[in-house]
Amino acid sequence: MAANSIDLVMLVDDNDTDNFISKRIIEITKFAKEVEIKNSGKSALEYLEQHKDNPERLPSLIFLDINMPIVDGFVFLYEFEKFSETIKDKCKVIILSSSDNKRDIDKIVNNDHVIKFITKPLTENALEDIKLHDLAS
């Protein structure tokens, strides 16, 4: 199992309860060794910028909420696009959102860096599905 475990995932969500639930599910399932929580798109982008030369500190997966104040999921993805290929190749983005706005969903799943859309809350099944399809590598 350990070989299949991801080193680092990042949760980007302004909702502390959602972050708590997602982190617990990731820990319980041993999906990742470490979970980095950012409460805004802005702090997530700053983290990536800060660690851009240190690949071990870059998350393999970023679980990104769409609806957040100031820097929402769309702005995050727009800014993410400006990072180096190294970061964009290493960090895969999974949208984790409660939004059921079809226009939002269509717009976001057509983004090159988004590999999956998951409706909140994050579940063990959703994580199994990610592992099964080897989306983190």
C-alpha cells in the first residue's frame, strides 16, 4: 500500500469544515502521507510559488474548490497556467466543489490542468477511484 501512497496533497477551500472532513478521509484511507491545507486560492498560489524550486514540497494533487472569495477556482487556474511546466506537470488539479452549476462545471472540466470533478464531500470511494485510474501520477 505504501508504494501507492501519494506524498503530498493540497486542499484549497475556504470552508474549514470541508477541509477537516477531506483531511480526515485522506488520513483514514492513507491516500497521502501529508495534507497541506490552504484556505484561499491566493495562499495556495503563494505556496506553489514559494516551493517552485523544491519539487518534494509540491503537491501531486490539488483538491480545489470553485467558490471562494477573492481568488476562486477559476482565478486560481488562470494563475496556475503561468507556472513553469515542472509545477504544472507535477501538480494535478481535482475540483472538489459543492457547485452544481453546469456552466461552471463545463468551464472547469475543459481546463487542461483539471483531471477530475468531484462533488463534496470527499469520500473514500472518490479517493479509490483516483487511485484506480492512477490520476495522481
